[in-house]
Amino acid sequence: MTHEEIKRHRVESILREIIPEAFGTLDDERINGLTVTDVVCSKGRYDAKVYLDTSFLTEKEQGEALKQLRTVAGYIQNHCKQAEGWFKAPCFKFEFDHQLEKVSRIEDLFKQIEGRKSKKEDDQNES
């Protein structure tokens, strides 16, 4: 791992902690309850994708939250700069993380396969 990659991972880790703090300072209930699942910075740390948990939000609420987040992105960027004493902070792009849903579906499929396999073995043992 190069020195630049280590710096990028450090910035990502710090942002995972600071961004929820910035959400908490806002008066918008839609944003206060959001959970940051991951932050991925670009190679030069100029841009960062912030992945948010989709729990407890409908598609419509997710759209409204993203619209509001685009509006307050500058405030969140300034909050991060001030909290860490940075000269600049990455420009944020917010997205909802659907990986957890995919993992859950895959786990359900494995359970179904296991159930069918054990049922098949039981049927063979009875014969």
C-alpha cells in the first residue's frame, strides 16, 4: 500500500465519523436519522461518494433526502474542514447503499437451498 493510499483511507475513515456529526447539527429530520455506511474518496481526494443506509426509508423519502443533501453539501463540507482543520474537503456525492439488501437476498437464497437439500436428504433416508 502506497503512502497516498494510506492517506486516502485515513481521510475516508475520518469522514465516516464526521459526516454523521454534521447531519446531527442540521434541523432537518430526514437527514438527522441517516446512517453513513461507507465513504469512498477519489484518487486525489477531491471527490467522495458517501453511501447511506436505506433502512426505514421509502423510495420517495430517499429521493427527498438526496435532494436535501445536495442542498446542504456545502455546509457539510465546511463542517468537515472546520472539525479537522483542513484547508479543503472533498466534494460529496450522496448515494443510498443497496448492498445490504442484496446480501440479505443472497443469504435468503442460501437458506432456501439448504432447506431443499436437507429435505431431499430426509426423503432419501426414509426410502
